[in-house]
Amino acid sequence: MVSFFSTLSFFFVFLLCIHVSAAADTISANFTLSGDQTLVSSNGTFKMGFFKPGNSTNFYIGMWYQQLSIQTIVWVANRDKPVSDKNTSLLTISDDGNLVLLDNNNLVWSTGLNSSSSSSALEAVLQDDGNLVLRDDSGSLLWQSFDHPGDTWLPGVKIRYDKRTKKSQRLTSWKNTEDPSPGLFSLELDVSTAYKILWNGSTQYWSSGPWNPQSKIFDSVPEMRLNYIYNFSFVTSDTESYFTYSLYNHANVSRFAMDVSGQIKQFTWLNNNNQWNLFWSQPRQQCQVYAYCGSFGICNDKSQPFCQCPHGFSPVSRKDWDLKDYSAGCVRNTELRCSSRGEINEFLPLTNVKLPDNNNSEELVSTRCRSACLGDCSCMAYAQSSNRCLMWSKDVLNLQQLEEDNSEGSTFYLRLSASDMPSGSPSGKGNKVMIIGAVLGSLGVIALVTLAVVLILRNLRMKRMRGEKSDGTLAAFSYRELQNATKNFSEKLGGGGFGSVFKGVLQDSSVVAVKRLEGISQGEKQFRTEVVTIGTIQHVNLVRLRGFCSEGNKKVLVYDYMANGSLDSHLFISQKAVLGWKQRYQIALGTARGLAYLHDECRDCIIHCDIKPENILLDSQFGAKVADFGLAKLVGRDFSRVLTTMRGTRGYLAPEWISGVAITAKADVYSYGMMLFEIVSGRRNTEQAENEKVRFFPSVAATVVTKDEDIRSLLDPRLEGESVDIEELTRACKVACWCIQDEESHRPAMSQVVQILEGVLEVNTPPFPRSIQALVENDGSVVFFTESSSSSSHNSSQKQSHSSSSSSSKKTTNNNSSA
Ligand SMILES: *[C@@H]1O[C@H](CO)[C@@H](O)[C@H](O)[C@H]1NC(C)=O
Ligand SMILES: *[C@@H]1O[C@H](CO)[C@@H](O)[C@H](O)[C@H]1NC(C)=O
Ligand SMILES: *[C@@H]1O[C@H](CO)[C@@H](O)[C@H](O)[C@H]1NC(C)=O
Ligand SMILES: *[C@@H]1O[C@H](CO)[C@@H](O)[C@H](O)[C@H]1NC(C)=O
Ligand SMILES: *[C@@H]1O[C@H](CO)[C@@H](O)[C@H](O)[C@H]1NC(C)=O
Ligand SMILES: *[C@@H]1O[C@H](CO)[C@@H](O)[C@H](O)[C@H]1NC(C)=O
Ligand SMILES: *[C@@H]1O[C@H](CO)[C@@H](O)[C@H](O)[C@H]1NC(C)=O
Ligand SMILES: *[C@@H]1O[C@H](CO)[C@@H](O)[C@H](O)[C@H]1NC(C)=O
Ligand SMILES: *[C@@H]1O[C@H](CO)[C@@H](O)[C@H](O)[C@H]1NC(C)=O
């Protein structure tokens, strides 16, 4: 002990004497870390020292990227044992042969080894890969931070399962944005070679599916197929199995993190924008994270913040809530009192919710559900489902608000003290009702007067808004007007990433398409600005925006109605009349012109981000009009969010969407190319024709085009006998093949596509696109972005040789034969 302290005081003296060079990467007997000192890895990639997360007053020893403008912590030594003063704390090698953190000479954190080495023989080196390594003078490794990851998975870290101890190593989220101590969410590898995300170390809410050694992907993560930046590898032996990755290009900066949101997120650093780009996360929807909003919290994927307390409830901890830790949930403002005399309790109905699953259900005549719950002091809530009475007596987890037209929505009755009930809802009985009646009566008069005034004011305002219309641009509609026009949103024309579309008839009897937007988190002013911008974008090949409605979170856009619907219904549905070749070519050309206008001729380049046949509308003359442009901007510039909402449309996505680079207009060019193939073939690229071998149309087409084979074989068989201009067909196929090149710079601009299709520009023979080749060669099976869940419209084609195919892929095969 004496020698220990004398060594320490020696350190302190030593510290005062030397001027510390910032470039040190090693802690040793004669170099320790305190105050503002830092370690920097030899190439300057990582830096280590004391840091304070956010507004916290605590200090931690952490590691971050030295060169990035945003301090991003990738590892923390003393996660749950902060120190309060960095000047009196010291990271050093202790006499017992460990790397330790001392605060006023008290041990805070240690590498915890039973080492026999003497302290003078040890050194801890911060390496360029972000690994802090403790080794002795013979160079043998005693401890490394890579074996003790926190929430971040850096390239080179092995996330392993130890087969002898049956223990998994975990990535664990921070508790909240200011507290690195282990939170409730963790990622680990399990025995069956699948990764899973757990809540509180036990409840699983996401799994990667088992590793498929042939195709080198996880079964439920098909998007791994089109990745060019990560070299993933899975290693298994008798004693352990682990998964690790490296970057093909060491200049790239990338990390995975188990986020406080309970999602595993993958980021790459974009040098041009100086920011992290989130391009992959699971589970996709925030509300799929188990118990994210805690007990009684309501999760809503369409609003920000995602968690809300029901009426009469408040967050248990407002502070945690503000730091994005919602796990403590909500608590009643007035505690329930339940006695035999029957306290006044009421039930607050929550409509369109997904019911929590931790109920104790009881078979009861439905009418008695309410009184059964009232009669049971432990009953917190109830719901009725046919003749079952579901009751909740403990925590109510995973309550989720659904959209109005979701068929899975139910009504959930939450027990509340009568005093907490919202005014105006049915309350107590007897006298109370009469009193309320009287109060309401007198209030009614006042209300009527108020209503009249409001209506008058509103009319005036509406008139002013109509003014906007008269100068030839956009009309502002009231929600009620649109409700009337669409007969209360009854005739649905289609759905989409941004909301459902309904047919409507305006008062001037013009027919319109009314889109009810979802997930718009923008403020009123910003929304209007964006909408006005979209309104100014007019082109014969773009669907015209006529007006909008913005009342609180009710955001609606009103478009010209297109008599012939969307392109997909004409291409893929056999009952309809077949589109002729001339019509198809004109549609392809019109679409290209519309996109070229968006990319080049608007003031700001607008990237559509979601080009597919569903978004190409046809007017009464079968003229093509691109729909849904500019909306990616409306939901904010966060393209990753758009990506997560583009379910089932992934067959059109360019590789850069999943490789993490910034998205440019060339991503639209790629999607356009994919769509052009479908216009030629008359069926989905991913679809398998009857009596035909597994084939992925773009690869077949690319082969034909690059090898100069018979171009006619690519044509929709339904066009047989029709006179088809072979030169046009060749041009279309070649340009499509150019559009789907991996390298963005190899793809033509939309304006060039227009010129090629017009015949103004010659087109050379394209090279075979590499990613398509990879897809085909991989193992013969083509699973082109099938959503792991239930998308059956985008069939994946599987060869029977696929030994590890799960039941879900078998199902897919069946679907294929029936499709
Ligand atoms: C640290 O001390 C050792 C001997 O104790 C010496 O050999 C070494 O040069 C010293 N390192 C530095 C950076 O002063
Ligand atoms: C560190 O820099 C050297 C020389 O500049 C280079 O050869 C080496 O690859 C770099 N190492 C890492 C991990 O970046
Ligand atoms: C820190 O506190 C200030 C003032 O209370 C607040 O505006 C800011 O957003 C906080 N920063 C973080 C990272 O929480
Ligand atoms: C720690 O030391 C630095 C410089 O030596 C000084 O500026 C700072 O105020 C000190 N912090 C505390 C909390 O004493
Ligand atoms: C160190 O030794 C103690 C007592 O011998 C033992 O309980 C502990 O498990 C050992 N720790 C390690 C990391 O081996
Ligand atoms: C997590 O699990 C532990 C027992 O394993 C339990 O004591 C604790 O209350 C749980 N935490 C939450 C937030 O439910
Ligand atoms: C990918 O990683 C494996 C295992 O680490 C390695 O053997 C292989 O050379 C790497 N491939 C490339 C192209 O870097
Ligand atoms: C990776 O590095 C290459 C070469 O520096 C660069 O072109 C590419 O954009 C980088 N990718 C990412 C995702 O940063
Ligand atoms: C209620 O609990 C029963 C039995 O635990 C379960 O079968 C049922 O699915 C639950 N109902 C809901 C709506 O979660």
C-alpha cells in the first residue's frame, strides 16, 4: 500500500514537471492521463481522454474520432462510474498490473486482471483502429477494449458467442443521451448464429435470422447483398463463433451502434456534408422497439416525439423523457383510490390503438366488461374483443396509436380517477349529470355565440386564402371542404410512402386526387413554404399540385386527377387492355422528360427518390405524369427516413441507398432504368413467368444487350404480332442498362436519356452492371430486396437447392407458382 501511494505521488510530481506532448498514444509507467490530457492514436484517427456527455456534470474516460467535427464517442471505460472532477482523476497503470481510473486515489474503474506483471513492464496503447490494448514488455496481449464493447461496434470488433461458457458478448445502448451507463437495449449473437435485439436482457424484439454461409447474408437482412463497403465475415469454431467486419476502403469511416432508441443503427461519415449519414436501422419502425414508451406510454410512429402520455397521465421522469429515455413510462396525475364504497373511477377510451399484450383475459358477456374492471381494484384497463373481456392489472406496455383506417385498431379503456377525465366526456351519474347539464346549458349559449364569431372570422380568412388561388397558383382548402369533396375520404385510389390518396370532386365539379399526408413533422410555416415551392413546379409530364390543406397535423395535398390511373395497373394487370409499343415508348419518354425537368430545370434540383410504376400516372390520353415529387423534402431532408417508408418498392433502389453515400439525382436514373425494363417486358423485374426458369429480368436483358443477342426476346409476349420499332426497342434496352450501372458517373443524366430516346443522341453498348452480376452469381437465388415480413407482391425466386431455406422462403416458392 505504501509503495502504491508513493508511486502515485511520484506520478503527480512527474506530471507537473513534464510538458505533455499531445501526440502520445501510450499510457505507461511514466505517462498517465488526467485533466485535459489526451491520448491520440499514431495516425491521429482516435483520441482518448475525459469527456462530459451533453449537459451532464459527470466526467468519463472515452474514445472518439479525432478528425470529425462532431464528437462521437465510440467507447467509454467507466460507463456507470462517472467522476466529478477530471483534474483530480487519473488514468494510470497500477501496481497490481491493471489499467485503472483513480479519483482522489480511490479506485473507480479497472481492467480487472489478476496480472503478475509489474507495472513498469506494462503499457496501454491506443491503436488506430480504436482498440485500447494493454500489453506487457514481451508484447503479449493482456486486455483490449475490443473485448469490452459499449454501444458501438467498430470495424474489427468481434461480437461473439462463447460456446464453453454459453455467454454472449453484448452491445448495450446508453441509458440516455447523457448517460453512458448500460441501458435496456442490447444486441447479441445467439447459439443459432442469429443476431437478436433484446429488451432488458431477455425479451427479444428483432432478429437478423440465421447466417447463410453460402450467400453470406443473414436471412432477414437481404439488403446485405448489395453492399460494397463492408467485408463481413462470420467465423465459427468449437469454442466460439463471432461476426466481424472490415471496410474494403480504409478511407471510409463507419460504425454500428445500439442506439438509445432501441434500434441498431449503421452510420457512415459523409466528408462533404460533415455529418453522419444513417442508412440502415432495425427494427424499421420506432414502435416495434419493445416497451419503448414504458408503462402507459403511447407510441406513435407518425409523430415526434414518438412517445406520449395519455390524458390524465404524466411522464414518471420529465428529465429522462427530455433525454429520450422513455422507459420509465407514464403515471396517473391522480392516484387511483379503490375501496368497497366505490370510488369515482371512469374509463378514458383510446381509439385506434394496438392493444398491449400483457393482459389477463377472461371470458365474459361483453356488456359486463366495464363493471368487471370497476369491481376489481387491480384492473387498470380493459378492452373488449368479441365475447372476451381483456383486462390489464399490471404495467401496460407497448400501447401503440394506429392510423384511423388501420383495421387492427381497437378501443382501449383506461381507468382514470373521475377528476382526471377530460371535460366533455361522459362522467359520473345522478346529480352530477344534472349539474353538468345546467352548466352546459349556459355554456351552450356562449359556445354558440363564439362559434358564430369563429365561423365569420374563418370565412374571412378563407376568402383571403382564396386570394392565393386567384393569382394562378395554389388553393388553400379547409379540411371540411376536402372531407366533403372526398365523401369523407371514402374512395381510395391508392396508398404510398407518404399517405393514402382519395378521389374527390370539388365544388366547381372538377375531379381531383386528394392525398392525406402522414408523418409530416414540419412546422406550419415551413410546410407552406415547401408546398408553395412544389406548386410552382409545373411541367406537362408532372402531376400538377392544385392546392393543399394544413390544419394542425392534418396535412393534405390536392392534385389533378389522372383518368387512367397508374402505370403499374396497365403493365401488370392482365385484365386491362395491353398498352401498345408506341404508347409505352411515349410513356417512357414522357417520364424521362418529367424527371429531367425536376433534376435540371427547377431552381433546386429535386430528387424524386421513389420512381416506380405506381408513381407514374396516365392522363386520359395516356400521357405520362410523374407523381409524388418533392415530398421527400416535405418529410425533411432525412432521406433515411424516406428509405424506411419505402416498403416493397426496393426493387427500384440504387445500390448507393444501402451503401451509405449521399443520394444524388443519379439514384432516380437507376430507378428509372429498372422501370424501363418493366415497361419493355410488361412484368415485374422480380417476377417469374410461368414455365420459365428462375430469372431476374434486368440480368437477362443486360446479357442480351451486351452480347448483342436477339432483342425481340425481351419484349412483352403480349405485344407479339404488333409492329414494333426494333430500333426504339434496342435504344430503350440499352439506355435502361446504362441507367442501372453501379457507378453513378457511368449512368447518364435524365436529360441525356431524353435525347437518346428521342434519337438525337447515339447510345453505345453498355457494360454488364456489376451489382446485377453479383446478384446472379451469388448462389443462383435472387432475393431482390424482399421485405422480411409479408410482402408477397414482390416474390423472391428461390432455387430448390437452397438447403437452409426457412419456411418463409418455401412459402414464397409456392406464391411464385400461383402468381
Ligand atoms: C519511460 O521510462 C522508461 C524507463 O523507466 C524509459 O526507458 C523510457 O524512455 C521512458 N519513456 C519516456 C517517454 O520518457
Ligand atoms: C497509418 O498511417 C500509415 C502511414 O501513413 C499507413 O501506412 C497506415 O495504413 C495507416 N494505418 C491506419 C490504420 O490507418
Ligand atoms: C443543454 O442545456 C441547454 C439549456 O438548458 C439546452 O438548451 C441544450 O439543448 C442542452 N443541450 C443538450 C445536448 O441537451
Ligand atoms: C482543471 O484544470 C484546468 C487547467 O489546469 C482548469 O482550467 C480547470 O478550471 C480545472 N477544473 C476544475 C474543475 O478544477
Ligand atoms: C482473480 O482472482 C480472484 C481470486 O483468486 C478470482 O476470484 C477472480 O475470478 C480472478 N479474476 C480473474 C479475472 O481471473
Ligand atoms: C429488468 O429485469 C430485472 C430482472 O432481470 C428486473 O429486476 C427489472 O425490474 C427489469 N427492468 C425493467 C425496467 O423492467
Ligand atoms: C474480407 O475479410 C476476410 C476475413 O477477414 C479476409 O480474409 C479477406 O481478404 C477480406 N476480403 C477483402 C476483399 O478485403
Ligand atoms: C469511401 O471512400 C471512397 C474513396 O475515398 C469514396 O469515394 C466513397 O465515397 C467513400 N464512401 C463513403 C460511404 O464514405
Ligand atoms: C391477452 O392474453 C391472452 C393470454 O395471455 C393472449 O392469448 C391474447 O393474445 C392477449 N390479447 C391481446 C390483445 O394481447
